[in-house]
Amino acid sequence: MKALLVTALCLFAVAPQSEDKAVRMLEKAQKRAEQGKFDEAQALYRQLAKKYPDTPQGVIGKRRGKDSAYLGQGDVLRHGPSENRLDFVLMGEGYQITEMAAFAKLAEDVPDVFRRNEVFGEYYSYLNFIRADLVSADNGVDGYGRDYDTALNGKTLGTFAGHVGIDRVAVRQMLQEMPEQDGQAIVFAKLGILGTGGGGVATIGGRNMATMIHEIGHSYGGLSDEYTALQAGRKKGAKPSRNTNIAISEDPEESPWSHFLKAKVRGVGMHPGGAQFVKGAWRPTAGKCAMAAGRVFCPVCREELVMRLYSYCDPIDAAVPEPHSFDSKEDLVAGRRGVSFEVTVLQPATHELEVDWWVLPANRAPRPIDVTKREKKRSKKGQSVATVKSQVTTGPGGRRVAPPVPIKAKPTKSTKPNNDGVHKFRMSTKGLEPGRYRVMCRVHDTTEVRGSRAPWVVKDDGGFLTSTVGWWVRIEE
Ligand SMILES: [Zn+2]
């Protein structure tokens, strides 16, 4: 979702011709990396830095021409535009220039691990996998007194098992080289063992795909471990922290998943131990979650992962014609055949999003909560200044949502998609008085996945699972 212009043109340069050449050379270097010709890309960046040192492109060339550097990117699997997908960026650490093709090959195996996971498999088409091509001068991992020059400063951590970790600042710097990404990286450290995850970065030792989904639970889902075994030393008296999947009191009312307990979702309870603590922590299931040693995520973790997906992705991918805001003065004029609308929605693997349409006279159209407005203080005459609590929520993926406004009338129509996920609706003018009308389309994910006893998402107070668009239509005399 974040965009960064890395190839910005400097329009006021003294020598526009050399500027042009520098732009072309940068494009060529990036193209070579995309084609897997990494040595050629590296040579071009170095040439760029030498020939045009005073251009913005020359500066990029200098950075990317280093012995350990970012060389470019390529799509491993693209399901849609980055604006409305969750982009996972795959990075190799400790891969020398002649080993980068092997990393590209390893990256090809990553999407299928997600596809085979229950949650990510259901929402597979919501994901993109992008390879970042990083070259390392050395192929070792720092630790035990050795120091290697690698792209992400990989080092052996002070855990009992010697987990591999990388420098998150270095990961951020590499992500900044990419025009479109969501701050979610999966790093494969060539010579490391075991994995770590957190803050948008999952690190996998070697090609240990078995640990990847668990680390993604940390890095993308913000989830805690559900096992009790301690992985590294800690201060005396340290206590577990409350999180989505960790309670710090046995009281079900106080539990972060109390809504699951109230809804009596099978398999969810209060089980002692978690977050690498035997005492003082409780987890939702008896130890079968992927955040422990299980293969699938427990219902509590699953809900969080789905909710987070909808903070990157809007259920509505595209709408034609361009929707009108509620306050828009524009309208579409209905012809004899009425007006036709098309809405493209995202498509989970085994269930379909619900799509409902309404045609409402202007005076009965509900005003939605404006998600573009920030929370602000308002004062009414004679009253003290009070904070008006905003109903708008911003998710970790940056999408701003508000609870959907209730629509009292029954939907005019509910539609099914064609093979491309396109829903078509034609507003007929038959029996309608001349005047202004609001056509509304509301898309909702029930999360009632095939084979599941209960919806995957039990509570969605913010309104992440729903998206509504509207248009104004005028029927003339
Ligand atoms: Zn769990």
C-alpha cells in the first residue's frame, strides 16, 4: 500500500541528457535483476554510480552497487494490484551473487506453503508474493566472534538453541527500495537455524518451511507463542504479556477471547500455560494451535489473521461506474433501459462474499460514517469541550473502516458473481417516480467457510468485513 518513488526524475537538472541516460541505465539494471541476470544488474549499478554520481539515479546506483545490496525485485505470485492485496516480500540473507538464482528457486516454493494452510489457503487470492533480490558479499551468519558482510546483518541470537535473527532496520531499508509493499518481509537466512518473527519480519533458517507459518503468526498476526518452553534467558520476576491469544488471568470475562467463550465456540477455553510461561498465562486451546506445535491456527488466532487481512484488503476490488460519495452533487441519468452497475469483489477459496443491492429514494438513503475524517474535539454552545469518540478504526494494514450504517429496507436484489468475481446489477426505472435515487451495494464476508461449524470471525465491531459503495441516479420527467 505504501508507495515510494525511487526513480524520481529531477526536472531541473543542469544536464538533462545525462539525466535521461541515467534514468535509462537504472531501468535497465532493474530489468536485469527481474530477469535473474544479477551479475549484470550489479555491474550496471556500479557503472551508474561512476558515470552519473550527481544524479538521483547515481545515488541509487552507489547504494545498490555495494557488495551487499538490493538489486531489484520480481513477482513470485501476483493475485492482484498491490493497493488491494497483502504483499509478502521474500528476501534471502547470505546469498552471494552466484547463489541468487538458487534463492529465486526457493522463493517459488513459498506460496504453496501458504496455500496449504487453512486460513491463508481460504484467503489465498488476497495475497501477493514478491521477491526482493538481495546480494550478500559473504554467506555466513555473525556469531561466536565472526563478522560477515551480508545484506541484512544476520546473527546468531542468544537463545538456548542459537536461533538466527536479522537486523530489522536493514530489512526496512531494503523494503524502502521497493515502490509497493506492505512492510511484511519473510527472510530466509542461508546458513541460519530455526526461526524468529515479529514486527513485520519473519526469519527462517535455511529453507525450513515448517516453521514459516508459525513465524508469520508472530510477524504478520502479532500473535504470541502458545507453548510454555522457554527459548532464551529472561529477567527474574518477568511476567507474560496479555495479547490476542494470551490471557494473564483465569477469569473468562477478562480474557481477550471472551467473545468466543460467550459464543461457546467448540475447542476454545482457558488452558494454563503459554507465551513461554508455565504459570500466569492462559491460552485458548489445549495446544493444537500453529502458535504452539500444531499445524492449523486455533479459532482465536484464525479470527485475528482474517481481521488483519481485511485491514490491507477492501472486500470490494473495483466498482463501475466510479461510485459517488454521499455528499456528491453528481448523478447518473437513467435512460430508458435504466442504469447498469458492476462490482468486482475478492474471492475466498470455498465461500463467496455476500453482495446486496438497494435502490432508495434520496430522502431515505442512510448517511455513512465518514472514514476520511479524523477524530476531533467539538464544542457545542454553552457546553464544555468534549472529545467526540470516533467510530473510525484504522487496522494494522492501514485501511480505515467504520461500522456499516443500518439500512432498514430489504435489499432490492442479492447477486451471485460470474467466474471473475464480477457482480452485475441493473437498476430499472419501472414504477419509479422522477427524482433522485441512491443505489447502494454492500459486500460482506460472513466468514462461514465450507466445513466450518461456526463463522471464523465472531466479533467485528470495527466493520472490517464489510464494504459499501453508492451512486446517485436521477430519473427525469
Ligand atoms: Zn492460537
